[in-house]
Amino acid sequence: MIPENGRKTRAAFRALLSIAAWLFISGSAQAFFDDKLKLQMSENLNYDSNVFRISGNVNPATFIGSTDKSDVIRITKLSLDLNLSVSRQNFDIGYSLNQTRYTRFVDQDFDGHDGHANWLWQLGNRLNGQIGFNQSLALGSFANLQARVANPVQTTQALANATYTGVRWHVEAGVTQTRQSNGNPALRVTDFDTTDPELSLVYVSPSNNSAGISLQLEDGRYPNRDLISNNLLDSDYLQHSYGALFSWQLTGHSLLSGHVDRISKDYRDVPQQNFDGTTYVVNYSWTPTGHLIWSASYQRQLSAILSLTSNFALTKGISSQLAWTPTSKLKAGANFNFTTQDYLQQGLQPDASPQRTDITRSAGFDLSYAPLQDLAISFNFVHENRTSSILTGDYLDNLSTVNVQLSF
């Protein structure tokens, strides 16, 4: 349990449970809110065969104090959402709380939250946009830590954007500010702040195909690296990108879309970390019937990673998803992913570690059933296998999840 947030989360849980009881008992309250206020409760039961993503080349007892890497994890979640429309303005406000409880690794028990407030504004028939704020507190991934170390990650984001929709031309401008901080003191050097203004111009044809250009600037900073005199990872960077985007309806059942960008990432004090290259994402979707959809994606992207030896990785890969909805109550799906990550920077001790490359393969399926309008039951299974150019970077994991969700 993370002590600084546990007491507040338990109190908030009790408050949401009280609201749930009131909504359930009071039919007049439900009529008053007219479905504008929704409370959801869900219970997740997970079996994870390798919780901390420990390598098969090491003795797990040395790293996590147990020869058994698996655990059964229970996650309870309560969420409250309010959706209000005032004239042509829409307001979406929500807050959720979650409690994660481990059976074996009880020191990883965690209480988190997720909140958002968004104003979806409309001015006339052609101008609209969004002003929003989001904040979450969640347990960080163990994929790169590969250790029995709890790291609560708080992410805060504020955004504002506007879109002008003409007969053929669309213009969109916006800015997003993101701040991410790590609760584990050893990982606070990876905290970051970014400010991302963006501008795009898109032409839409009479057949509803589109093509356009986009410009983006990312001003990033790692605020806690200034305190480390021997740090060889820079604390500030400026990233420029410009590119083209498109969406093409190939047939009545298939759509091709994506974007191609030229990126230049410049670091202030350590220019050998600079990156200049082309990134892209290409998506394809095929909908042969109203009950079946298949989609695939191919990408080459820069992605931020949680690592003391690198700021980001060049991620290349393909993914595929299949979704089948035979009835309004039953849904089934399957997915496959193959990615390669090249860690492009060296960190605190650049001569001690070779450049790292990870290859990850994952496949899974899911099944959900909604016997009632306000009740849903789902099952999900994912198999993941990662190989790495470093000895202890690999892992093998199987994750099974059963979820029950109830809405009021």
C-alpha cells in the first residue's frame, strides 16, 4: 500500500459507495439526473504468471524474494461520470478510484485514481473545440524495471484545441501540456514536462477522402536531472515535426489512413543524443459486414520509455485486431502485435552498456457478454514474449482477466 494516498482513497471509496446506495434506492434521484449521472462498479480478477516481468536467465528469488513469479490480483474500481448539455455546449466530468490487491506480493497493494473535466464547446456551425484537464495516479509498468519495486506514476494533462470545419477545408490548432512524475525516489530523474502546440490543415474531397499537412512542436524538460552532476542524459530538448496525413476510403468496406512525419529532436547540452529521421503510421480497416471488423497497423515511431539509460526508443512494428459482434449482447475479439524497440541513447554510464534492442511479440483474445443493459461480464487473455540484446531484458508472461461491471 502506498501510505500517502491510501487513507484518502479509502475515504473516497466510502463516499462513492454511499452515492451508489443512494442512486440504487432513490428512483426519484435517477429520474432527476435523467441518465446524466452514471455510477459504475467493476471487479477484476487477474492471474499474472510473471508479475514483475523477470528474465528467464536469472533466479527470481534473487530479484523478488520468491521462486514463484505469479500472483492473483484483484482490482476494484468505482467511477462516477456526469455528462451535461447546456444549449450546444457539452460538459463531461468524471472521477474513478481503484484498489489493487495482491495475494502473494502484498507489498505492491496500491490505491489509484483517474479524473477528468472536459468542455466540448461549439460556436456556430463551423467552429468547435475542447478544453480539458486529466489526472491519473497508477502503478507503473514493471516491463523495464524487472524488479519488485513499486512506482506510482502521476500523470497530469491540460489541453485546449479548436477546429474550423469548412465545406472542403478543415483547420485545427491546439496545445497540450503534460507532466509525469514518479513516486519511487530512484526513478524521479525520469520525471518530465512537455508542452506540445500543433497545427493541421486538411482538405476533404466530395467522396469524403482527405489529405493534409501538420506541424508540431514539443518543448520537453526533465526537471530532476539538473540535480545530478554526472548525468549524461540531457535535461531539456526541443522537437520539431512536420508531415502529411491522409484518409482514403478504398471501397465501401475498407479504409486506409495514416501520417508520415519528419522529426528533428535537439538536446540543449548533449547534442550526441539528437535524432533526425522519418516516422510513420499506416492503418487499414476492413468491415465486410456490420458484425465483423478487421484492422491492421504498421508503424515507425518515437516512444518515451521509463529507463535510467535512455530517454526514448525507436519503435517499429505491426499489429492486427479482429472484432466480431454476432449480437448486441455478445462480443469477441483477437489481437496480435510484433514490435522492435531500439534504445537510441546511452545514459549515466554510456561505456558500460551496449545499445539495447528489444523484440516483443504478443497475442490474445477477449470475450464479453452483457446479459442486462447495466451488467457486463468479460474475459481476456494475453500471451507476451520479449527477447532482448541484453542478458536480463527478456521475459515471458501470460495474463488472464475476468471482469464484472455494473452500471447505475
